[in-house]
Amino acid sequence: MSVLIASVVVVLAVAAGLAVALPRLTTHRLQQRFGPEYDRTVRTHDGRTREAEQELVERLRLVRRLNLTPLPRRRVEETTARLGTLQELFVDDPARALDETSALLDAALDEIGYPTQGRAGALSVDHGARLPAYRSAQRVLERTRSEQVGTEELRTALLGVRDMIVEVVRAGAGRRPEGSTPPAPAAPSRRAQRPTVPRQAIR
């Protein structure tokens, strides 16, 4: 009888240990997968970790159901070339360059198969590290519709969108045996255009 009781105690102890360890394991994996988006989601749920993690799990399930298709090599090359052109446009028209770069990203995401509704959440599954800069860029872009935005702020926003484009396109190309990985854009530099109105080029 004592052996049976001892066995039951061991089983209950193991079960209790798993009950504590499994949620922690899930938390660690979600933190690793989503990066800064994990903490942001917890904040949006007022610190309720369980609710936040359930939302992140739902995002994972959503992306698994999507039929994401990498861009063909021709579209990768076209997108990369267009991105370079828009970075040059920034010299003369920063706001327009940001607007058209954002449209270029949206077109690529549409073609790959990301949903329009909840797009940022879907992107967070595989591109969480880029998401803070992407969200910030979208807020800056929205402000350009109604107010003047400084060149440096526009430059930072464009870099956020650019980096997301490069990562999304590169990830797709990496899944295609015959595809090519687009070259990473050169680091941004600054160049004064006129003494009275300095502008910064993105190359």
C-alpha cells in the first residue's frame, strides 16, 4: 500500500511540475518567435499574459492557414530595382518617396498572399523584429496626409519600410531553389541639396 501511495504522490508531483513548466515553455517560445511584438501584445491586453499569448497563438494559426507564395525571381528583381529608384526619389520628394515605397511593400505583400485586414499581425509571425519600425512608418505616412513632416522623420520611416521589403523579398527568394537573393541596399547617407533647405539622400 505504501508503494502505491508513493507512486501516486510521484505522479501528482510530476503532473504539477508539468503544469508549471509547460506555460513557461510556451511563453519562452512565443517571446523568441515574436520578439518586441510579444511585449507590445501583453501591453495591449493590460498585462494579461494569458490573453496576449492566446492572441499570438491565433496569429500563428492564421499564418499557417495562409497560402503564402514567394515572389518569382522576375518580381524580386523588379521590386528591388523599384526600391532603388524610390530611394533616389527621396532626395527631391521625401514624402512621395515614402508613400510610393509603402505602396511597393503593399503590392509585394498582396502578391505573396498576406491579408489586408490584420496585416501587421500576420507579419509579426515571421518578421516581428521589423514590425516596430514598420508600424512607426505607417503612423508617419498617415501624418503626411494632413501635416508637414520633417525630412529626418521621413527618412527614418522610409528605412523602416525599406527594411521590411528587403526582408520579405529575401525570405521568399530563400525558399525558391531557382530564386536569387536581392542585394541589401547600401547604408543610408546624407547629402545637402540646397544651403537653405538641407535634404538627406537615401542610397
